[in-house]
Amino acid sequence: MKNVNARKEYDVIVIGGGATGAGTARDCAMRGLSTILIERLDFTAGASGRNHGLLHSGARYAHTDPESAAECIRENIILKRVARHCVEETRGLFVTLPEDGLDYQNAFVDDCRRAGIDAELLEPAEAIRLEPAVNPDIIGAVKVPDGSIDPFRLVTANVLAAQLNGADVLTYHEVTGFVKDGTRICGVELKSRRNGERSTVYGKVVINACGIWGHHVAELAGVKIAMYPAKGSLLIFGHRVNHMVLNRCRKPGDADILVPGDTISVIGTTSTRIPFDEIDRMEVTTGEVDLLLREGVKLSPMLAWTRVLRAYAGVRPLVASDHDPSGRSISRGIVCLDHETRDGLSGFITITGGKLMTYRLMAQDATDMACRKLGVDRPCRTAEVPLPGSEPDARDEERKAHIIELSTEMKAAEGRHGSWTGKIAAGNDADDALVCECEQVSVAECNYAIEELHVNNLINLRRRTRLGMGTCQGELCACRGAGILERHHKCTKRALDDLASFMAERWHGMYPVCWGETLVEAQFTSWLYQGVCGLEKEPPRHEEEMNS
Amino acid sequence: MMTLQQQNISDNNFESCIKCTICTVYCPVTAVNPDYPGPKQAGPDGERYRLKKPVFYDEALKYCLNCKRCEVACPNNVKIGDIIQSARIKYAKGKPSLRDTMLANTDFMGNMATRMAPLVNFTLGLRPVKYLLDRTMKIDDRRTFPRYASQRFESWFGRHAAASQDSYPHTVSYFHGCYVNYNYPQLGKDLVKVLNALGVGVHLLDGEKCCGVAKIANRCVDEATRDAHTNMKAIREATARGDETVATSSTCCFTLRDEYPHVLRVDNHDVRDHIMLATRLIYRLIDEGKAKVAFRPDYRKRVAYHVPCHMEKLGWTIYSTSLLKMIPGLEFIPLDSHCCGIAGTYGFKKEYYDYSQAIGEPLFRQIRESGCDFVACDCETCKWQIEMSTGVPVENPVSVLAAALDIAKTRELNGVAAIPAVE
């Protein structure tokens, strides 16, 4: 993507293509600010794409952090409305195991109700009836309005919304420096990760929404934020084991949440502080895999005999309170910093901390601050206006009635693109042909993603469609996907390099859990790609991130 | 620590699929019907989606023949056919239609039909009746119905054979199945004749019910399960008195051994090894020198052998073909392993008839071109399909043996000449 926006001055430059950045770009654009969203790699390439995908009810924080809990339940209700195609209202259970004791549960229900969370105490037998996958030894259970949320869809929808409201979007552009006019930030210097081209974008306000990478971006602007990267590892199981979110009813700990997401289930997380030089190359260790399995089996014993598909790790941006630079007092709440008042650097805002659940609120805080700086007084409407794909649709009822008659891939696509599914061509053999068989992604869905959803490579395509996320991890679909991309960008060498990096990225996530069926499948995949097709063993490690 | 990882081996059979897609290549339906998603997608891939939400059940799974060729092809032992049948049973909408229920209840229909067999056979052969069945019940009017017998095999056996069977040095129990009982008792008579000549007496199972394969295919699962329990009880009694249980139908045999535990969840592990195809028992008797055979010197036939799909799945083709090859005057022509397309009741249904015939076409062509006197085959529905589609007669290998053996001499060789032979 060539940067053609060099001469223009934006009201707002948002850096960071995760949920917070995309949400902020959407909010700014909806308030009539001319906005550009800049991302170093691809949307959701950072922490937004590497979490549980849990739509918190807030119950998890009800005891330890009532304020966050209340925030969560408010956002939970909002997202179920405005992002309904990204959300699945699975409901959740907080279960008490014999080893945990019932003390926590007794206080828990009251804490939840105080925070406004509809928590319902269940008999263990009733909980087991509702969720047969739960450990049958539970001695207590509380039902809460937890759900699952697909962060890839959520961010894509926010980007689409920003664009519909006039925002520009640049992916694969890294901020290398800031343009300053005295103590005022007035632009960012960019370097394309595709071709190395340098450019400058001018704007009145720059919002740093880069998660943990915001630490570095702030440094480039000459200000210091004390952030600490905390790695959280998770395991993906091959199919949907549970249909309700399962939580341990105890103080938040390791591996105590099992979330059903799309076709799979995810157990997590661990929590380990890591040095900054590891945030772009995180590995899931054997110890973490063991811990996740050992604790996961306590929530749902059948995890012990379910195939583990892959492991991945995300990094939480923990922000030290400004009053305690030692880093001991860490906030998990939203941190919105006005660097003008804090550091005397005007035109620069950092929005960080928080969590996926509160991305919209974070965006609202940052946009409110930007509006104040720009002297704009327009209300935030992101809690009322549905995201693209979640609009109420007159065809809704009709679609529900006919979903049985849709092909499996169209049913799957409905889940991914919501009311925008109509943009995907269907009805002829060429369009309907499957690219990804595990996740039911058709040729037409790939074409739609490539044309409309900022897809440069197979990894981007995976995030927009779930291509390669199924049990075969790209074995069958990667080469087909590469073929389709090649038709669009017409460069065979690029397609081959892309294919090699994609397969390497898939392998990176399979490696920590490579035993049993996953090992057999990985072996078969390597025969196919290296043995039969002669794909290079060492992929050219150019642009794309290697984090699983 | 590592033991956790070593023990985490998937117990979900569908997760063993490595997506090689060999099953889809071997699927007879995929080749002729683009609406069928193929065994990989219908089976392990679809299972993940159905586990996510039942709405992902694809009604196109009804096109599955349940031939199990996908399972034979699978290098990783995924029970693809079982996954598909179980999904149809669990998720398919609506109750089985009247037609499907009638086709499924081969025992009930057979029981009624044999009471007035000449009338039923005459009526079912009439064009207007076939037209009516086609239009009202969607049973294809191009299909030739199997004829019903006037006397059930069980009645014949009770009257003519039962008394002498315990005089033989060994005995087996015979699972005759609906076809032998109601349509073609001659095959049962041939089995008694051959086994007796080899020194083996034949018992019938106490209260045998239909094996249930048609009921499973037509989703009449409660009845199938009930019958399965009755059959297992009878087979356990037979095993307890020292009898092996033999069948002349490869499909009945396969159902008793594999569909019961895999699809109906009826446990049979204690007696499964004692359920076998008659040709396997006969071959082993001869091979181990426990029985001797003498063939008629004047027997001259050119015979093409067709492997039924469920025979392929059992892996026992070698017993039937080896027996045929023992016959000195028999010229053996192996046919390519290819589904005939009828799949029990499937080929009777109007909506599948054309697929059924298209699947079988390469086989029919090969049979027509082989110049054989008849086709040998261990499955009755393959027999209907091949006879109807090629005009070439089909015989069970047991009947071939009955015709080729010098029965009197064989009885003498096995020391049972003194026992009065059944006629």
C-alpha cells in the first residue's frame, strides 16, 4: 500500500491497529474528525489477536476490582448489541472445585450483584446439566452473562466503520519518529514494512494506542511511560469442548478460564513478566503447556483426551501508576495519558492498560480527550451505532428461517461477517469452492476479504476469514489461499514466500504441543509442502511477525 | 511433567483425521453427486461444526451410502462412515417417512409378504402398481423388487433339517437374515447342505431379528437397537453352547460385528470374534484339515467375483475367493472393487435411483464384458442390483459350493454319510 496521504493534515493520527486503535479511529471518524489509522503490521497482530476471546461479564473482577467489574458488565451489554456478529452469548459458569472451597463463592455472588452482574447460584447438578463438559466433582456453580467475542472480527468491523466514516487506514507502516514543532507533536514519520519507503503524515493530535508497543512509541516521542510486559500463554483445543465459558470460582489464577470460541475451545492463561526484547518473539514453554493442561483438566476432565491444536501467547501491557514508578502498584484499569499536562508535550495522547472488553470505553476516553484538544464538542455514539456486520437487518428473520438450507460454508460465513455476508458472492461452483475445508472458507469469501478487508498476505487472510485456523492448520488450504492471493497481486515469487512464512507461522504454534495427532498432521504437512511440493525449508523471514 | 503430554492423546476419533482426503477419492457417491460434500467434510470436518452448533448439520449427508469404503481407505483409522451415520441419526430433521419405515422393516414386510407370496410377487411386478408406488411413495418404478418365497426358511428348517443337526460332530448357529428367510430360502438350504457335508450341524439362533442395517440407514434407531439386544442375547446363548455364529450375508455379518458397537452403541466385545461369515468358517475348516471336500468332475463355470462394500470393510474377501478358486472346474474372474450402488434400501428410493445406477455403471460394464456365466457375491442387495442392471445371474459363494461339491462323496470323506442328509 503506497502512502498517498503525505501532504494532508489530519485531525487525528491513531497509531496501533488493535482493538483500541481501531475503536479509537472509529470513534474519531464518527465524531467528524479527519482520521488516519496506522499499523506497523496487520490488524490484531498484537495482544488483540492473542487472548481468550472472552466477553467478560465482569464477574472475574467482582471481588478484586469492583470498578473494572462494573465497566465490564456495561461494555458486555453494549457489545452484545453493537457487535452482535462478533459475540456469542454462551453464558458462563463460575464453578467451585472441592480443592477451592465454597468461601469464595459465598462472597462472589454478592460482589457480582453489587457490580450489576446478573449472577445466579446453581445446584452443581443443574450446572452439569447445562454444561456436560464441566468437571462432575464441582461443589458449587454460579451462572453469569459471560460470552465469547471474536477479536479478529471485532477489529475488522471497527476498521470498516472508521473507513465508512471517512478515515484512512495504513497497514504495514511503522512509526519511526515524530515531527515536532517545539513542544508540539505535529506528525509522524513512517517507514513502509513492505518496501522500506519513508514518508511523513501530519496531524494535530496523535493517539498512541499500541498496547505494550506503546512504551517504545512514547519513547520515540520523548516521553516515558512505565509499562511492563506480562506474557499470557493459552492452548487451543481441536473442537468445541464446552458450550458455556467455564471459570474457576476463586481468586484469579493460572489457567482458570475455558472459553468456547467459534469451532474451538481455549484454555488460559498463564502470567509471566518478560523483558521487552521478547515481546516480538514469544515462545510458549513446556512448563506452561503442562500447567495449562493440568489446570484445564480440573475445569473440564475431557480436555485430557482432546486434541490440542496449538499454543500461543499474548502480552498484556501492565502500566505502573504514575505515582509509583517502581512498578509495584500496577493498574489493570484504563490509563489515558494527556502528555501535554503530564510531560509538557502537546498533541500527544496515550491510551493503554484496560482489556479487550473495555476497548470501546478506552476509545471513547481517548477520543474525548482528542476532541477537547481540537475544540470539538460532539458526543460519542459508538455505544449506540452498530458495527458493520451487526446492523439490524430486515432479512434477519428470513435468514434465521432459512439458515438450515444454506450451505455449510455460507452458515460459517454468516457467523464471520454477519449482515455483510451478502457481499460474498455465492451460487456458482467457482465462488462456492472451498479453500479452507476445516473452517469452511469459500473462494468468494477469500476474494471479498482480499478486496475489502486489507489483506496483503495469507496471515492477514487467516485473521479475516479463519483460513488455516482449523485442525489441519493450513495443510490443505494454505496453497489454495496462496494461489488466490497470487491471482490478485500477480507475483509468483511473493506468493511462494508468503506460503513459506505462513506454514512457518502455523508450525510455530503447533511446535509446543506437537505430540499425538498434531505431530502426525504436522509430519504429513511437511511431507506435502517440503517433500512433494519442494517448498523451502527455511522460510524467508521478511515482514511478517512470528508470534503464534 | 512430561507424562501429561504423553497421556493427552485424543479419544475423539474424528480428531485423528489428517485431512489427506483419500476417503473422498474412494467415495462412490462423491464421484457421481456434486451435492454430496464427501466423507471428509461430511464426517470429521462436519463433526467439528456440528459440535459447535447443530444447525451446521447438512441434510446432504442423506446421500451417504454407508458403504464404509471411506473407512477402508482411511490411513488413520477414522470411523468416517460411523461418524456420518451417527450424525444422521442425531441431527437429521423429521421422522423417517412411511416409505423409509416400510423399507427399513425388512422383517415385518417379509413376514407379511411371505404369507401371500405369489400374490405379492405378481402385484409388485405390475406396471400400474410400480407406477403407483413411484408416484405415491417415491419408490422408483424402474427398480425390480426381490421376489418373496412362499415358505420361510425358518419353517423349512424346522420341518426338514432341525432334527438331524445335533447328530453332527460339530455345530454352528446360523444368522440367516431377512433375505434368506423371506426371499431366498435356497441359500439357507445350500448352507445347511454344505456344512452338513463338512460334518457341521446347523442351529438357528433363538428368536433371531433383522440385523438392523436397513433400520440404521433409515434412522429407525430405537427399533434397530431393540432388535440388536435380542440378537446379541441369542448370539451369547449360542456362544455359550460352543457354537460359532455364521452368516451368509456380508452386510448382516458386518452389522452384527461393527455397526452394533459403533453406531447403535450395543456392546458386543465378548462375542464379536465368534460372529463370522460362513465362507470364513468353511475355508478355515478345510485349510486346517478339519474337513475334506470332493468336487463334481463335471462342474464347468466361468465366474466373476464381486466384492460387496461391507465385505471389503470386513476384510474377508480372501475367504470367499479362495473357496471359489478351490473348485477345479471354475474359471475365476476377479472384478474391480467397486460399489454396485444399491446400498440396501438406498437404490429403491426415487431420489437416489439415478445416483445408484451411475455409481454401479462401471461395475455393470465390466460384468457385461466379462462373458461370465454368473457373478458370485456375498451380498443379497448387490445381487438384486447386478441382476437387474446386467441381466447376469448372481450366486452366493455358498450356493456355488453347494452346486460344485460332490455332496455324497464329501459326506463320506467327513464321516457323516450315516446321518440322513437333508433334502
